[in-house]
Amino acid sequence: MNKKTVRDIDVSGKRVLVRVDLNVPLDEETGGITDDTRIRAVLPTIRYLIDRKARVILCSHLGRPDGKVVDKLRLAPVAEQLSRLLDMPVAMASDCIGPEAEEAVAGLNEGGVLLLENLRFHAEEERNDPKFAQALARLADIYVNDAFGTAHRAHASTVGIADHLPAVAGFLMDKEIDIMDKALNEPARPFAAIIGGAKISDKIGVLEHILEKVDSLLIAGGMGSTFLKALKYDVGESSVEKDKVGLAQWLVEKATAKGVHLLLPSDVVVADKFAPDARSKTVTILSVPSGWYVMDIGPRTIGIFEAKLRKSKTVIWNGPVGVFEFPKFSKGTQAIASLLAGLDATTIIGGGSTAEAVEEMGLVYKMTHVSTGGGASLKFLEGKTLPGVAVLQDKESR
């Protein structure tokens, strides 16, 4: 990444505002954190700043409060977990801008850590309001963006603030961009991509861009039904994006023309209703019963996919290959995850629900990289410039 990082700037004794992505899942009943992966991911940057006696000011959003104060989306539980992980007190400000925040920052000692209250309690954050960005900037001398998961959003805390402070990347941001950039542009080959999920419309840009890069493209999940429909297969009651059937057919033709090996399911697990307790059976794609739903890839498809992936040296995976949230229809996704965990290859999991599946199986540390940003990783895989990265200072050319 040709952007300055926190290593390229003097932070000693400075007030450093760090945009982090602490949008962690919370238990609906207790309000406790159910997965602290995103908190742990930003610890290297925080510890680096603490070691250099910076005054560390963290800012993040949590949930979707829509510009209002929502008590259950306050960041106090995150501050408590940060305190435990850092083994030191983490102060909590009652707001992210204004007199309360400024007073909290003024009381921060060198090497101390302060967490500001939820940015999205202010509607101006998501509007990238210049005055809100300026109010945030008044709290600090330096800005560090370590929130890859929000880098695709042009918000005040990701873009607007860079108009007022020297802006550099944190270690997580640098790692995310560097790993995915090398995988896309300098991959060890053969290079395979697995693209799943519900809709083609969510991943048109990814499919078009990645076809220019890969040797093999494996497609499944809900979008697989639209591809199968494009090839004249009957997929029963499965959700098909009728307005994207032509696009799917064009992508198949493009893959053929480019010599990309495109694999679609040859057998599937079908259900008589879209529900976790549905009756199910495995059929070939020639035999999907009328009125039934395609819910997962079948054992023959798993075997074909696995054979292709075992020969690959770089694999990017974005989107489950079945209805993973229903345990009965999670076998395909689990099989792919287990295989990738054992591959002698660069394996990159593109955030979102795919990352959740890998985390649930306890396989995060067996992958080369599991992205912390679903939407951001999608935009990156589309070849798009992320607004939150574009505004960071460039490294000087040598």
C-alpha cells in the first residue's frame, strides 16, 4: 500500500485520534459482547501508540442508531473489554464531540487510552458533515484510520477528518490492503475464487473484476441458482434474479472466452420449504423438484470444488455456498472452510457472513487472512478505490 502508516509519523506525546471498527455483535438479552474479533484486530496499533507515549483517542460506531442516542448501543461494554485485553484502564467519554469529549481528552495522560461514545449517535457522521469532522479533529493532532471495515464509507470520521489532520493508516488497515492487493495483482498460481451469497446484484462488480484475474471461478449459494437458470436448468422455487439471468449468461461466456474454468453446482441439497426444519434431499441439477428450494451444494459438487481448490495456490472466498444460517444446510460451507484451513496456499476470506462461518468453526487462525470488513472487502475485490484509504497521506516516492 502506497500510503503512510503510523510508523511513518512521530506520535510521541501527541493526541492521536484512531478510527477503529468496534462494531461488535452484542447479546440481545445481556448486552454483552459475543465476539471480540474486531477489538483484538486493532490491538497492535493501540499498543504501538501506547508504547510511544501517545494520547490514544479511539472512535467507532456500533450498530445503526440512525443519528439518535440508543442506550443499548453505547460503547461502554467495548471499553470494558478493551481494558481487559490491554490490561490497563480505558476511559469512556460521554460523547464523541463537544465539551464532554474535549474535557475527557484534556484529562488523558501520555500512554493513556480514551474511547469516545458512538459516532453514529450524531446523524452528521454518516452525512460527512464538515462541522462534525472539524469538531472531531479539534480533539487530536494526528488521525489514524485503522477501520478497514468502514473504509468504503465516505463519513466524517473516515474521510472528512482528513481535511483537518495529518492522516495515516494503522496496522490493520495496512495489512488488509496489502494482503488483498498482492492476492489480486501478484497471486501465486493457480488462482481460484469462490463467490457465493444470495444475489448476483450484490457482486456484479466483483464477478466482472475477478474474472480478469483468476484461473478458476467457483460459483454457488443463492446466486448459483441464477447462473443455473441462465444455463436452462430448472431450479424450482429457488430465488432467481430474473433481470440478472442475461448477465449470468454473459459472465459464463466471458469466462469461456478468457479460458477461466467456471464451476457451478452439479448436485444440490433441496428443501420443500425455506426453513431450518424443512424436509430435504440431494438431487442432481437435472432433477430439482417443482416447488422445492436449492439450499446447499451436494456431495458431488463438494468433491469437484475440493479437487479444484487442492491444486490452487491462492484462494479468495466471498459468500457462503449454502444457507449457512440453517445448520441442516451448512455442510457445503463447512466443507469448503475445512479444506481451505488445511491448504498449502494463500487463503483469504472476504469478510461478512463468510468470515462469520469461519469464525464459528474456529478456523480463523488457519487461514492466511480473514477480513474484518464485508462491504469494504467487496469494494476492494471490485477494484474500487476505498474513500477512507484515498484520503490518507501518500508515501514519498524514492
